[in-house]
Amino acid sequence: MSDPLPDPATLPPIRSARPAQTAALMAETGLTEAMLSELVHSFYARVRADPMLAPVFDARIRDWGPHLEQMVEFWSSVALMTGRYHGAPMPAHIDLPVTWEHFGRWLSLFRATAHEVCPPEGAAHVIERAERIARALHMAIEDHAGNARGAAPVLRPGHAP
């Protein structure tokens, strides 16, 4: 049996829709909001300097400040279940001119940054989620590109045609 979630009244202030769940994840992973902010800022500094990825991002992002803040909220929601992110990532990425090679590079930079910024449990936690996100985005982009070419949609187990 797992330990009960902490009483929200005894928790430090956290910007979260689910403070008890967020606190439990923070305790389990060692992640903090400040750490996630450092992860996002350090990671995207690497992306912006990367010869393969920088052109993809430069073509779409004009003002990095708001984008980075949105990414901090995204990773807060993904890693700590705070519910702070309210965007729709699929439509924003569906037309990107990228292949799995781009996602592989993105993951390589993310893994390296996570291992530098986060404790081991926290790095494993965010890396697992990044890998899942990369696979989902890649599949959506591939499906969209195939549909744009008039190819039959790719059927996945459990999804009706």
C-alpha cells in the first residue's frame, strides 16, 4: 500500500491545481519549480545553439521570453502535475519540417541537460516524459504528413478507422 498524500494545509506554497500530488512528486523526484525553470532555460540555450535544431526553432519563435515561460509551465504540468499549462502542443508542432533524427537530437540535448540540472530520480522522471512526448509528436507529424500526401492514415491498435 502506498503512503497517503500529505495534507495540503501542511505543504509549502506551490502554484498547483493539485498541491498534494505536486508535493508528493517533488518529494519522490527531488524536482522543484526552480529546477524545472533552470532545466528549460539551459536546455533551450543548447537548442538555440544546435546546428540541426536552431533553424527549426528560429523559423517559428520570434520572442523567446514568453516561449520559455510557456515551456516552464508545460514542464511544471508534465513533471509535477501542477496543471499550470493550458496550451495545445499538437497543433503547434504538426507542420514542423522535422524527422526522427531531429527528435533524437532534441532528446540527446534534453537528457544531457536533465542529468546536469536534476537529481537522478528527477532526471529519470523528466526524461521518461520527454521520450513519450517525442514519440507522440513524431507520430502525429508523420500521420499529418502522410495524410497531406493522400496516404492512408496509420491505424494504431485500439483505434477504429
